[in-house]
Amino acid sequence: MNIDFAAVLVALTGLTGGIWLLDALVLAPRRAATVMSDAKATLAAPGRLPWYVDLSKSFFPVILAVLVLRSFIIEPFRIPSDSMVPTLLNGDFILVNKFSYGLRLPVLNAKFFGSGQPARGDVVVFRYPREPSVAYIKRVVGLPGDRLEYRNKQLFINGQPAALTPLPADPARPGYQQFDEQLGQVNHRIQLMADGRWPVVDLWQGLELRREPDGTIAWEYQVPDGHYFAMGDNRDNSSDSRVWGPLPEENLIGKAFFIWMNLNCITFNGQCSRIGDSIK
């Protein structure tokens, strides 16, 4: 079961804040009046609060601070799969800038401030279009209005190829070939299966598909207004816009920018050198 932490934080903030306000406006004056009117009550400790008021006053500032930080400034996420290899590894803990693309109200996800938009090549975290309670992370390869084409495992944007530069094979990943890819101002690494296969076969029906002479599938797509086309850097092992369609702008959560921990490092299995890396 996926838990909507934003909704939980909003509910807890409302509950504890409401109790605090109720005590300040109603309960505290009643307690003071009771102490003044009952001489015996003055023998009791005047500062004692009902447990629910004491608990709310203790937790409300903390919960509110977490809500504001998580909703409007920075939110941590954990990478759960290999779809962004080699940029991000399964088990990386990352930070996401929540105000890069404008501030949104928690739960409602309505933008109320800012007009920032993703640039081509940004690594973004977003609410999965098919299940909005789940957070996904991919790289933006297509902006609104872009005409995309993908053939022979190379991306073409508005008729221009995204330049690929082969890199030395990684012994830790046999069967794969890595490349430097240039997307706009962003140079980053991608990973392709060396044998030319792509195991993801359930292509989104909105793509214009064609079969190349060598038997591979190529596709074209015009990105609609208000949407983005997102792909994983592990191009042959990623469920992305090729499978579930374009990413609506309102689903954006923020821009991934920093690796602050890795699960393997915590368990003493290496990867500690990744800590502190910026995400490009």
C-alpha cells in the first residue's frame, strides 16, 4: 500500500494545530477561571495540561516545519530501481529541489507561486501518471512542442540527433555499453544493451511506430503542450514515457540535484564515494 505522506502531514498539522488553537481560545481560559473560582484548585499544579493538549503543543511546531520543508523546499527520495543507471543507482538517497518548477500546495498539487519549467536534460521526480501516489524519477528528453524520433537506439529532437559518444565498457556491467549523450546544455551518461535488444515491448499506443529494415522498432512522437517526454538513462531497462505516455506538467514534484547517501554504503558494501555527488 502506498501512503500519501503529504496528506498525512497535512492532517496531523491540522489536528495538532487545531487542538492548540482550541486550547488557547477556549480550554485555557476555562482552566484559569476554574482555578480562580475554586480555592482548593489553587493547591494543584496550575501548569498541568490535558495530555492531548500537551502532546499537540509539543508536536505541532515539528510537524509544521517538516510539512513546510517537504512541500516547498527540499524532499528526500530513495531510488528503488535500476532505470536511471548509470546516473543513479538502486539504493541512492537523493534530494529534490521543490521550488525549481514552482511551488505547489500539498495534496492539491496546484501551483500557486513561480513559473519555472524543466529544461531538456533535467532529472525530475514526478507523480506517476498511472498511479499518482507513486513517485517516479526520469530524465526530461522532450519539451512541449518537440518532435521526437527514436531509431537505432538514438534520440532525434526536432530532426537533430542527440550526440552519442561511446565510452569504455564497465567490467561491472557486462552486456551493456555506456555513452555520453548531449541533451541541450546537459551532457550525461546513458546505458544500452550491447546486443541491441530492448526488453520493454509494451510501447505506448500514442507513439507512431514503424519497423526498420533490420527488424528493430522505431517511433516518432509530437510532445503536446503542457506535457514532457521522460526517459530513463538505462534506456533498455526503463518504464518511461515510451510505455505510459507523456508526463503532465501538473505531475511534476521537483528537480533531483544531490546524492546524500547510498544504501550499500550504509550496509558496508561500497558506493560511499557517491555521497555528495551532484546529479547531472
